[in-house]
Amino acid sequence: MSERSGNLAVLAAAVLQPGFVGTVPPAWVRRWLGDGLGAVVLFGRNVVDPEQVCALTAALRAERPDVIVAIDEEAGDVTRIESGRGSTRPGNLALGAVDDPALTEEVARDLAVELAAVGITLNYAPDVDVNSNPDNPVIGVRAFGAEPSLVARHTTAWVRGLQAGGVAACAKHFPGHGDTRVDSHHDLPRITADRARLHAVELAPFRAAVAAGVQAVMTGHLLVPALDPELPATLSGRILGGLLREEMGFDGVVVTDAVEMRAVAGRYGLAGAAVRALTAGADAICVGGEHADEEIARHLRDALVDAVVTGELPEERLAEAAKRVGQLAAWTVAARAARRTSAGAAPAAGGAGSAVGLAAARRAVKVTDSGSGNTVLPLVGVPHVVEFEPPHNIAIGAETPWGVAEPLTLLVAGTTGVRYAEATAPVDPTAGAAGRPLVLVVRDLHRHRWMREAVDQALATRPDAVVVELGVPALVTGTVHVATHSATRAAGRAAAEVLSGVVTPGW
């Protein structure tokens, strides 16, 4: 390898943010950190408990002290640090429903303290999309809401809270994934809004994030013809350079959403998407949710080097991207140092849940009683819970638990529960609830016809049943409806407390 090729390889490694398999750093990651790798990203598969994550990140820093350790922790339905038990915080939609920016900032700072304590320095959050399309299959409760100014003020609070706690925030998915019916994990969403609408709605929270000093912005794999009729945002110089850099004045790190997602990889290939993203103005390439081995990392690094050699990717652009990643690394080092000298620094949380998260989840619960006004909550007797499970959202860890039956069982002995997917839903969902209070638990009821039909059938038989919505409460049905605005562990606990009338302190 020539000296130039070696230098280019170091620059190319610096802009990669790969994932890996295992709860300790594999040998190839250790070796790459010594050869210029600038960052890694952790997923639920890398997390057992705080002590293990501390050891993992310490091992990474033994190879490179300023390595950026990223995670995709939205503190809601999408959780990695609590993927095995469910988030003990409420998620964005719940915070938006409470609409107390001071609470949002407190929750984000509480999360930052936990992440910083285990050595994580960059969080791919908050999701600042405006969920203006209630049929959105991938955003939903991940957004603060459907109103731009509300999303903007909570974006500001979340960014400030997280970064005050010593962890870099990353606003996503630029220029806005809220108004779509397509999941970019599977195909390329098309945002048809005109420029005026984009500036008034989709871009408002990103302007707020930039004004709040957000350290990173994540691109969305979105085709937005009003901005670029040909290329998705991740690969568009008009959108990343012209809009985000020049018009909006963002000077931090632009990181791609995972390049293996079919919205871009299906059209351009992994390497093609990475090269085009860097050329367009991205600074860091996220990869490894699905492809998490050295072969893929080498493939991307070599493709970037080859693109520079052939003139497809200007060397100055690659060097600029690596420089920005280095500046973010320096910010994280300074933030870690400041945290270590701060009297408010806290140790790793161990197995405890977030107290402020539970308090926020409780505040987010909304009960709608459309009946005679007679109080039916708390329930009298031992309840039976029927949970309806929607198709899996790939953004949410398949291992992450959710529901109301389990936390309700802890508060009311003898509670029973059953869960049905579309293929297993019975003709009579109320079977097993005779003479007992019935609770029907749904997620995004408005988006699933089979679920609506099952709930309608149950309510026809048992009009006294309580409906608990753990998703976007766009459809309120039943005499008594309980909306939690998320399906996190904290939300399930808060719903169980409302149903039972039993509130116990802490976790």
C-alpha cells in the first residue's frame, strides 16, 4: 500500500461508525481503532447491564481514548440501553403530550447521566420528525407530536438536557420523516410537500436543534422532490450542503442513517450509498445494524479510498468529513472530563429504573370517559388483559418487552393475560373474561384494520371493557379509553397503576 493510500485509508476509517456483534470488542474492532477508526455504534445485542457496558467502552478507549461510542437510544419504544427490559422512560410522544419542556429537558439529562456513566458519548436522538401523517408506519410515538412548534420546543429541551449531561445529541431524520406512509428500512419514502410547507413544518424542529447547539444531525433516506427531484436526502448535495450547511448554518457532524437500509442500499449498493453520501456532504457513515462484521467495514473503507483515487470523491471532502468527526470526538472528550470533575456526576444506574422517567410516564396518561360519568377506574376485581400485537416495527428491538398484563399482575394478584397477533386473533377475544374486568390493549389501533375489528367485536360483547392505547391515540374508542402515548416499560407501569388504583414508589 502506498503512503497516499495508507493516509486515505486512515481518513476513510475515521468517518465510519460500524456496529459489531458481542458484549466485548472483537479483535477486528480493537485493531481498527489503532488504524484510524473514529467511532463505533452499540445496539441492544451489545448490552447486558451497566457494568458490562462500562467494561466494553473502557476496552474501546484502551485502544483509542477519543473514540466516539454511539448508541440509538430514544428513551422510548426505541431503546438499546434497556432493550432487554423496556425503557423506564416514556418516549417522545408522551413528553409532547405532557408539553412541559422543563420535564423533557430533565428526562433527557437523566438519560445522559446514565449513558455517560457507562462511557457512551453520542446518542442518535432525539427524533425530531413532525408526525403529521398519523398512518406513518415507522415514526409514530417516536415523535414529540404532529404540531411543528410543539416538536421544536421539545427538540430544544431534549438537546439541551442530553448535552448538559455530557452526551452529544443527534437530531434525526433530516429533512423530516414524519409525513410518509413508507418505512425507509424497506423502501424509499417520498415527501411531496412544497418548499413552503417543508420550511414551516418539517424543518422547524431542525432549525430549533441547530439553534440549541446540537452536535450532530442524522440524514433520512427520503426523496423530497421540492428539494432534490432525483436523489434521496442522504445522497443529495442540495439538501446536505445547500440546505443544511448553507441555509441553516449547521457546522456539526452529519451522520447517515444506516446505509444498509433498502431505501438507499437497494438502489446504490452499500458502497455506492456510502461514497455518494460523503460526496454529498455527510461526515460519518452509520452501518452495522444488519451488517456488523469486518468484511463490511473493509468493503466501505476500500470503496471510499477507491472513490478518491478515481476522482469520484474529492480528497478534500473526505478530509473535511474526518476533521468534523475529530472535532466531535474532541467535544466528547471535553464533556467526559467536565463530567468527571462535576459534583453532580452520578454512577452507573445498575438495575434501577429512571425515577424521573416513571414520573413523566404517569403525567402522560390520559383517560377519556365517554360514558355516563360514573367512575369505572380503578377496576374492581381481578382483571383479564387482552393485548393485540401489531406487525413488528424494525426500528424497535424485537426483544424489547411491552404490555400491560405483566405490570398489572404485579399490582393485582391473579391478573391473567393473553396476546394475539393478526393470525391468531380469535372470533371472540373476550373468552376467559366472564365475570371479570376486561382490558383491551392496542398499539396504533387506527392503523390496523384487523385490530379494530377485534376490538369492535370485544366491545360489542363487553361494552364495559377498558381500552388502553400504547401507540398514537388517533382513534379513541370504548366507554373508557386510556392513552399512554408509548409502549415503554414506564408506560405499561403507569397504565397498570391507573387501572388498579395501586401506586407504589420507585421501581
